[in-house]
Amino acid sequence: MSELINRHLASKVEEALQISRIVNIVGPRQAGKSTLVKNQLPIAEYLTMDSDSIRNSMQVDAYAMLRSITNNHKTTSLPIALDEVQRVPEISLAMNRIVDEDNRKGQFLLTGSTNVFDLANSGDSLAGRVHTLLLRPLSVAEIHNAGPCRLLDAVESTPETIISALPVVKQYSRTAAIELILRGGYPEIRVLDDRQRIERYNGYIDSIVVKDVPVVSPVRKPDMLRRLIDQLAARTAQELNMTNLCNAVGARKETVGSWLDTLERVCLIQRLPSWAPSSAKRAVHWPKLHFLDTGCASALRNETQASFDFSANPASLGSMLETFVYQELEKTLPFVGSHWRLAHWRSDNAEIDIVAECPGRSLALFEIKATSSVSSSDFKSIDWFLKDGPGKAYGARAVGIVVYLGDQVLTMGPRKICLPLSIFWSY
């Protein structure tokens, strides 16, 4: 049995319940949504649509059932928790009637592996009455019982003296970093040994294809979809070349495009858009593809610690580390002060792995290096971007950051710093 890990998102859910009639927690299967709701949040009653009897009752008369339950718990002011709501998408119409009749905040707390209000047969989007939050797999900070990483707050508030705003970084080893990448963030799977973990992650993908994907969109060729998922795992952190991907899978562009949309909606992959200043055209139209979890991706690639030995192909670790850093950075976004957006950028002259931008036009440019040492040459693309590229208009509002597998915070000139990977679990 895996150890219960407190989730950072709990505080955000509690805040959302104070301002919204319905709070909707969306996240991949087995990411810990049910555990979060039952163990960290105050609720009046918990109902799961995985129960045949409850699901059947909801399908027959969801309004009557929900109205009866809410009447029983009105005096508690606690939400009714409904788990796996995507299995009964028609439930949204019943909730619509109830929250229109009663505008109290925090009436329902929903969870699902896809957003029920995006489904064609849900009947109602409940726009303006529902607050949706994404629960990702465990962050490395949660695994280490640390606070949310607020690196981007430091970038925004003290670009000239960013190091003074950073915590003392935790010590770690290259082996420990690779272990974090391989295990991933799914609570029940990450604690298994290599063989069990690879088997469970493969079974996990099979269950998504069979159970989650058909809820969003019918699939006539599940074997081909499964082949696509394996290809996406092999291509994590790469630009999404649709022609090459279609050829590898043996499917038409329209089909693959539709499947990519569906896999993003069931929280298996994410597409990182290309960045451009608002007054310029995009240098690259293709997004980058990132798997949502490196543990799952590495299992589909059949990788273990031996796969990342010093004698192995360094490109393999490089792509997995880049996806790991992107996902960890993305998991910090709900907990920083400003609304940051992430992208990637490439031109004929340079490439930036991750470009983070906030409304005040602050930029954080991230390069990820799968090495334990760094030098000024690792800032080559960042230097070009800021001096001769589209970032020159940002001036002192831009910071260049190289994340690497070493253990020291280093400076390489004004607003250029090197950060150990452990920055993500040092707060």
C-alpha cells in the first residue's frame, strides 16, 4: 500500500469551493483524485459513478437523487463529492437545475479523468457556475514533502538578483534524479520495482484506450491508437511532425489529429505551443509534444536505470529530462503569483526548450542539460535570443536559466543562472 502524500492542490480546491457553486477536479486516471477528495477535503458525502447501483440511479433520475442528497446536507455547508462523473455525462443537466435554484457556493465537488462538461452528451457546460482544476500526477515537491516550487515568482520579482530569492537547494545524485524520472508521479505505480512498474504502466495505457478514450470519442481501431501512444512516448520533448507520425502509425492525418485531441483531453499528453512576440509571426508552427508523466513514458519505452548509463545514448536521457522539467514547471503554475504561460521556441539560429512569459512581459528562458557540469556555452541560444533575436525588446525583464544535473547554483553573467534539478523540491 502506497504512503498517503498530501497534495498541494487541496488548498486551491478549498479556495474554489468558496467562490464557485461547483468545483470540478480533472486529471488522469490513478493520479490520486479520489484519495485527495476523501482524505484531504471536507465533504458531506462521497458517491462514485463506478458503483453500478449509484450510476444506474443517476442515469434514471439524476435530478431527484441529487436533490434528495443536497437537501439532507444543506445544514452542513459541505459539498457533495461525485467521483468519476464522466461515466454519467447527463448528470450535468441535473446539477444545472439544482445550482440555478440554489446559488450557494461549494455545493458539488466533482472528479473525472476527462472534463464532463466538454463531452458532447453532457447537455450543459454550466459556464460561469463551475471552476475546473487539473490534478496532475505527483510533483517531485509533493514526493519529497516540500512546498510548491515558486521559482517563477523569484524570476518576476527580482530578475537582477534572482539568486538571493532562491532557497538553499537540496543535495541529490544523478542516480536519484534518474530514479525520479523513471518512477513518475502516479502514487500506486511509482513504488513498484522496474518490472512491475513497466507492466502496470502498460496496463494503465490499455485501460485508458478501453475506458477513457471512448467516453470522449469512439475509436474504431484501438490497436492503431495504442501504437500511436507508443510513438508519442518515444517522441516526448520533440516537435510534433504530423507527417512522420502518421507514417509511423499508418493512419491518416485527420485521424491522428483527432486522436491527439482526445489523448490531451484524457490528460495523457500535452502539446507545448511555439512562442512568438505578439507583434511577430511564429518562427515555428509545430508544437512540442510532452507526455504527462515521465514514469509512464519511460515504461512504454522499456527504460530502466541501465538505459541511462554513461555508455548509453545521451539523447534518451536528454528528452526525458526535458519533459520532466517541463512537467514540474507546469505543476508550479497554480501556486505562483502571476499567470505564466509556457511555450517553446526555435529558429534557424537557436532553440529554447521552454519559454515562460507572464502578463508583465517578464520572460524566463529555460535550457535543460542532462549533464552534471555547465559552462557559458550552454547559454548560446539564450544569448542569441536576447541579443539578436525576438527577446531583445525584453531587456532586463528576461532571465536565462539552465537546469542541469549538478548540485550548485551558479551565475554566468547578468540574469543568467544555472540551477540544479533539485530546485523543484527545495522550497
